[in-house]
Amino acid sequence: MRLLDSILMEIDQEAQTTKRVLERIPEDKFAWKPHPKSFSLGQLALHIASLPGSVTAAAVPDSMEAPNFSQPEAKSRQEVLETFSKSLESAKDTLKKMDDARLTSMWSLTRKGKVLMSVPRIAFIRSILMNHNYHHRGQLSVYLRMLDVPVPSIYGPSADENPFA
């Protein structure tokens, strides 16, 4: 079994859950924020949707200059879902081109030529592509709860949905 096989299986499994959460975002609340320092609902949803493709693209070269991050706000739920679908396919296509040697080779994040972090590429993929995305999906589920939108099952029953009943 290649190192990538378990990651690809997890991406497919988690994508179903992420899509269920993204499908619930209310279009009339895209500008809503739970706090002035927070992303808006539309920004957070579009960030989650675009993460797979952008992170895997960043994992291709051996190093990357840390971006000056700004997140646009989605215009519609359809934009979010289409972005997620395209981003997911792009991510899987990019990852399938990496063998175990590539995945275990070092990847670095730099700022103005200074190395901020250097990790095996698979650790970057695991941390930012996977864990970072789950973190934001959890934030989005809290946004839904605060907006009184039924929260879908994620890893088991939510207060609104029980896949085991």
C-alpha cells in the first residue's frame, strides 16, 4: 500500500461530510460573522471549498513563500459547491502524481527567504490539507448552529440529525 492510498480514502470519505455541511449554508447570511475578527460565513465557506486544491498545489514545489492571506466572500451556495467539487478533483489529481519518495521528501514554507517551517511533504498535506480543513469545517458547523440552521451529522449524531436512528 502506498502512503497516499490512505490519504485519498480519507479525502473521499471526509468530502461527503464537508459537502453536507456546505449544502446547509444559508445564502442570505453570507456576510454574517459571529465576531468582528471572524471570517464571514461566505468567506469561511469559500475557504473550506478551495482548500483542497490550493493546498495540494502548494505541496508540489519543494518550498513556498508564505502568502499574504485574504479570503474573498462567496456569492452563492452554488459557487461554494462548484468550487469545492473542482478543488477536490484538482487535489486528488495532484496527489495521485506523487509517489512515496516525493511524499516523504522535505517541504518548506518561507518568508522573505527565511525558512519558517520544514517538514516532510506528507506532514504538510496531513496538517494543512486534512486537519486544517476539519478545523474550519467545525467552525462552520458552529456558525450554522448560531444561525439556527440544522447541523448535519459529522462523525455521529448532531442535535438535528441522527444517521443511526
